[in-house]
Amino acid sequence: MHQVIEIPAKLIRNHSEKASEWLDSLPGAVERYVGEWDLRVDGAVLSGEASLIVPVVRRDGTPAMLKLQSVNDESESEALALRTWNRDDVVQVLEDDPATSTILLERLRPRTLNDVPDDLEATRILAELLTHLMVVPAPPGVRRLADIAGQMLADAPAIIPLLADPAERALTRRLADRMAEALPEPGDRLLHWDLHYENVMAADRQPWLVIDPKPLAGDPAFELMPAVWNRWDELVATGDLAQAIRNRLDLMLEVTGIERDRALAWTAGRILQNILWFTEDGDTRIENELAAVADALFA
């Protein structure tokens, strides 16, 4: 008999079309890993954008979180990355099954950097964690920024003409050119790729720990964009959006020591990446937030 779980609506919404078989397999998968890893379900299930999270307790009474996700380029190296970084900076992997990207993680507190009232204080904490992560070389087998950025440049000529506004097409080409300047030296550090405020959680053994990497080998300057444009409403509330965006970036550079030209080149790449994604999905205008970041940093 399958473990009785209720799949969160967000997960169904995100995966019902592209991964319905995976959704259907989740009750059986929970039952399997509860049995294999000698766990007891300990509360209502949660979900990220692409994963089912089940609170559990191990045989010795240790609380943990069972994370089930579909196998893809983003998930297959997650456990490897978390084990490669210093355990004082990231959530601990207790068990994992590489064949299915299923991971048993230590249980953290239900508080993220989004809950820190001052967004600049949250940005400083995020930057301090990045200074620890960014010195670690990527292990073999992790996807390479060089390949992803090269593919972006290869895709851009066919996608950019889909933008309706000539000025936005010109901007996107400028962003591509700026990233291309950095591509000959793509870096070899272990990158998180999605280091924003909700992916840093409070813990008992450290004040804050990083979760949910999408591992990549490359230049740490590629890590800055998520901190710049998350907690967006607080940027808008300053009354000077462009300056607030620049202040966020300046703080990240001050704390991490990342060189500004590299930061701008790879941030141009992150903006480009999002424009290409959204345009491929049918958008014909650049999203307002992306346009504002581009204007603040590259106008």
C-alpha cells in the first residue's frame, strides 16, 4: 500500500503537462525511500517549484527532509555539490540515490533570508556565504558555464528577432556581446546558479545554510543576478529603482571582491539568459524587471 500523501497543487500545476508520469510515481517513491532509509513521515508534505519535500524522522530520531525530484541537468549533481562545499555553509546530505536524484537532507528551520526585514542586511549575508562557496573548485562531471553560455550565443540570433521592439532587440544584442567578452575565461569554481534569498535557510548548527543548488562549473560573477533582482518590491519602494539595483550589486562586489567588469559581463549573461527563456516561451517584450536591471547597469 502506498504511503498516503497529498501532492501540493503548485507541483501539479508545474508538472502535470511535462512530467505527469513522475507525479504519478511520487506516492510509490515516498513509500520506497521511507522503507529503504528507515524513515517515518513526520508531517504534511511541502513542495518547491520542482520537488516534493516530505518531513521525516530517521531511526535514531533525527529530523530530516526527504526531497524527491525528477532527474535532469539541474538535479543530477545536487548531492555532489552539497557534499563538495564546506558543510558549515550548506545543508547536509544524509542519504542520496543518484539514479533518481532523491536526497535525504538535514531539517532546517522554516525561515529564509526573505524573512530578514532589511533587504541589504539579507544581501550582505548572502554575499558572505557566496565568498565561502566561490573558492571551491567544481568537481568533475558538473555542467560547465562555458557550454551554457556558448549555447546562449548560438541561440540568440534566432530568438532575438522575435522581440517586437527594435530597441529591446538592440539591447539584447548588446547583452550578448558583453557576455561574449567574458566567455574566453569562463571559470572553474563550483557555482550554485540560483543563490537567492529563499535558498538560504536558518539552521541550528549555523545561523544560515545554503540549499537547492543547480550546480555549474564557472565564474562566480555569474552568481550575482539572483541577489540583485529578488525581493523586488523593496527595490521599488526606495523610490530610486536604478540606484537601489546598483546598491545591491555594489554590496555584493564589496563583500565578495568580485571584479566589476567580470560582474557586469556575467550579469549581462544572466539577463540575456532570462530574455531568451521568456522569448522562447512566447513573450515578445522583455519583462519589466529584467528591463529595469538592464537599464540600471548597462544604460
